[in-house]
Amino acid sequence: MHTHSIEPWQHPHVFLGTKHDRHERRTWFVVALTAAMMVAEITGGTLFGSMAVVADGWHMSTHAGALTIAALAYRFARRHARDPRFSFGTGKVGELAAFCSAVILAMIAVAIGYEAVTRLFAPVAIDFAQATWLAVVGLGVNLASAWLLFDKDHHHAHHAPADDHHDDHDHHDHAHEHGHEHAHGHHQHHAHDSNIRAAYVHVLADAMTSVLAIVGLLAGRFYGWVFMDPLMALIGVGVILSWSFGLIRMSGTVLLDMVPDRHLAGHIRKRLEIDGDRVSDLHLWRLGPGHSGLIAAVVSDRPQAPSAYKQRLDGIAGLSHVTVEVHACEDHARKAA
């Protein structure tokens, strides 16, 4: 009995971002930097009897924890990228980490807000000079961390463009029986990485609270406006909560397999609906940074091979896993008979 080799028809499901390794290395470096600052503050504050320094050290530990989650997510996604237990790879592990980081960030903001409100109604003595220098050092560490984690994709649109874009990556086309085809390309569109963005927002939030703290401390030191310190903290809380909710919404939509770009979905439908062909079912979702999955069912009076419909989508950036199913229109067949 002759057995056919199926190896040419098999394909990997690795949907990691193009900058995955770079982001992983930089995140671990920022974890080390943040942890060193945390240890220095807790140790120094204890030795010199400054509760403000100790408190800021423990505050820094929460950010170190969130950043560690981000780094471990990169490592897990890389090590299990080809694990068959993950049907569509590990590209969305970063989204899960980003969601967790955003929740942690919101909890930090609430804790800061509670402390700020308490101090508004019950002011405590502040060593303005020492606290200001602490805030300046913290700001320096956070700016360095933000520089390491900065990625230009933070400032791109979060949706794939609908225009055609050809690249030089290989396509692997596989025609199957029953009118199905899977196409695996490696096009890249705006590959925003929620995990690195969440880590970036954490250090940016810390940097912003340091700036606001410096403003409040200087106002208290030179003008006697003690209320400015907790007031600046409350302003920071509002901004941080806004950022964290944005991250929760962004990562949550990916985890729930929502359509990443309705404009792109409409463009795909338009590409497929040629010569009377109609799309009866279309599913578009995100697989990982720069990668989208597509399942489409086409109803046609004159059905063609699945490869013909797949070719209509050729060149659309970001479609990395495409399945096309073709059905003959029964009404047309009956009329023709």
C-alpha cells in the first residue's frame, strides 16, 4: 500500500511579531533596571529612616512585577511558538499579558488615588528636599526605561491598511478537496505589539507621576502649597486610568477575536465578490502582531478552484492564515437544468 507524504502540505503556525526578540531583550533589561531601583529605594529608605523612599520602592515593585509578566510572556510565546497544542500559535500570549498589566496599572492608580485623597484631608509632614531628589532619580530611571521600550508602532494606527501591498515573503498555497484552501503568507502590516505597549505605558506612567510629584514638591517647598502634592497625584491618577482602560480595551478586543479592522474586512469582501460571486460567511481576526487570520465562504454560479479566490486576496498586508471555502449556487444549478 502506497502512502503519500503530507509533509509538503504541512505548515507552521508561528505568528510572532517581527520585533519579538528585540522586545523581549529590552523588556528583561528594563525589568533589571526597575528591580535595581526598587531594591536601592527600599534598602536606602530603611537605612536612612525615610518612609517616603520605602513607599516609592514598594510602588516601583508593582511596576517591576508587571514588566516581569511582559518579559515572561515573550519568553513563553517564543518557546511554545511551534507547540501543536496552540491551534493558531502563541501570537496572542502578549495580548493576555498586556491585559493583565493594564489591570495591575489600574489597581496601582486606585491605590495612589486613595493615598492622595487621604493626604488632602490629613496632610503629613514632607521632607521636600529629599523627596524631590528621589523623584528626580526616579524620573531618570523611568525615562531611560521608556527610551528602551519605545517603539514607533506605538504611534501608528492600530488597524491594517486596506491598500494593496506586495512584499517578498513566501506564500505557501495548499489546495484541498471539498473546495477548501489554506494559504499561509507572512505579510506584515502595522504590527502593533500590545505587550511592549503595556510595558511602555507602565514606565511612562511612572515617569509622569515623577514629573507631577516634582511640580507638587517644588510648589510645597517654595510657596508652602502642601495641597499641591496630593493634587498632582490625583491628576496623574486620572491620566493613568485613562491609559489603562485603553490598554484593556485594545488587548481585550484581540482576546475576544473581534474584527481588527472593519475597513479591511470590507475590502476583502469587495475583492472576493467579483463576477456575481457572493461572500456568505467571513471571519477576520488577529493572530499576533502583524498577523491576521481569515476564513471566508464564497457562493458562486460558476465555482472556481479555491486558489482562484485566494489569488484575489494576494498582496493584502497582514493575511497570514487564509481559508477559502467555495459553494455552488443551488438555485442557479436548478435553473440551468
